[in-house]
Amino acid sequence: MGKFLIVGLGNPGVEYAHTRHNIGFDVVDEWVKKQNGHFRVERLAEMVEIKWRGHQLICIKPTTFMNLSGKAVKYWMDAGKVPIENTLTVVDDLALPLSKLRIRPAGSDAGHNGLRSIQEVLGTDAYPKLRFGIGNDFAKGRQVEFVLGKWPDSEWPVVRLKIEKSVEIIESFVLSGISQTMNKYNKLDITL
């Protein structure tokens, strides 16, 4: 039985709920809901353990705020004795268009505070990430408002579709491994 740690990145608090920056929370929520699981508040995170198809998945949503996400990831990796290659961090990505999802075994933080924190605490950028493209349709100097903003109604149907695909990606990652998952999903263009 494989052990996995699925991490959704976001900020705690109702004011951040369902913003672009919290898409990691929304994706992990959707997978957990599909399994009829329920998060509970634990150390540094909301957490649920789910046994699924012969595997054990620890799913977390850090309660540390984005820029301290690494503390929660390291704590739950150690607590669950999960090897780094069996972790998957779901994160928003400004550099990818809204139509894209990208899973990779490693890669830089690309200026994302949550990824930077994880990289600093783990001492490496070689941990799997699922990047959820949010686009970069904002005026100069408006990046923070854009990232912390809610999805407009016009984008919501594509976002829903991408959340469903992200749930598939989590399942593929656990059952088939990262290489097959990359081959299957990284080239997809997700539009209506």
C-alpha cells in the first residue's frame, strides 16, 4: 500500500475562499468530497486520511497562510512517513493560461510564496507539483488584487472543468505515476 500526501495550497479564512490563489484548496476539497471524506483541524493544517484503491492518502490544506506552507508540508510528510516523490502540491500559476494544467516532478517556485516556503523547508525544488493556470489578465501593479480575486462568472465553467480534470490527475498520479500522468494531461487545452 502506497502512502501519499496531497497538498492544496491556499490561505485560511472566508475572505480568501474560492479566490484564484486558493484553487489548491478547492481542488483537494473536490477530491475529498468525491471520497465522502471530511477535513478536521489538526496540527498546522486541515487534514483527512483516506484509504483509496489500496493506497493511503493524507490530504491537507495548510492553516499556516501561504508563505509558511512549508512547515505544514514537512510536518505531515514526516508524520505520515511519506517519501517526497509521493507528495503532490496543487497550486495556482500566473504563468500558465487559464486553459492549462501542468504536472511536473520538480521545478522552481516561479515567485509563488507557498512554493518558495516548501522549497526552503524541504531544501529542494524536486517535489511534484500540479500547477493550475490562472492566466495573467491584470493591469500593471494589480497582480495581488488579481490573485486574491474571485473567479469571474465568465471563467467559472472552465474552472469547474479544470477542477474535475485536477481530480483525475490526482488519481492518475497515485495509480499510474507521474510520467504517465504528465503524458496524458500536460498537453490538454481545457476550454468549453
